[in-house]
Amino acid sequence: MIQKLNGRIDGKHIELERDAGLPSGTPVTVEIGTSPLSIEERRSRIEESCGVWKDDDDIAEIFEQILRERELRPCRDVDFDAPS
């Protein structure tokens, strides 16, 4: 019997949107595919990540360290003709 059910991943577990009608412990084969996010879900994820560092007192020092390390390393040559 093949069913197509939607769900969400939570770590190593999948929460199905509805009951599969199978007893707990039944072996199944899962084919994973992602669904496109809705505009609302995309906006929510962007808003969650914006301003994540705003209250982090260490962020200025972290970026200063990155800039210092960049100044110490020479730029690397880029061969635009190299196969990718």
C-alpha cells in the first residue's frame, strides 16, 4: 500500500499531518522531498534571522578579528580558465 502523506522533520523524527493508519512500529520506506515555503513562511524565517546579533556584545570583536585575519593573508590568485 502506498500513501502520500505530508509532514515535518523534527530531528530524526517526522511528524505527519494525519494518521497513516499503520500500527506503531510498522517498518516503512520514506522518500524525502521538500515542499516550497509559502511567502508567509519565507518572511517569518527572514524576520527570525534578522537582528539575531543585535544584543550580542561580542559581535564587534568577532568582526574585528575577521578583518585582522584578512589583512594578514595575501589575496589568492583566481584562475578563471580552470575547469570547475
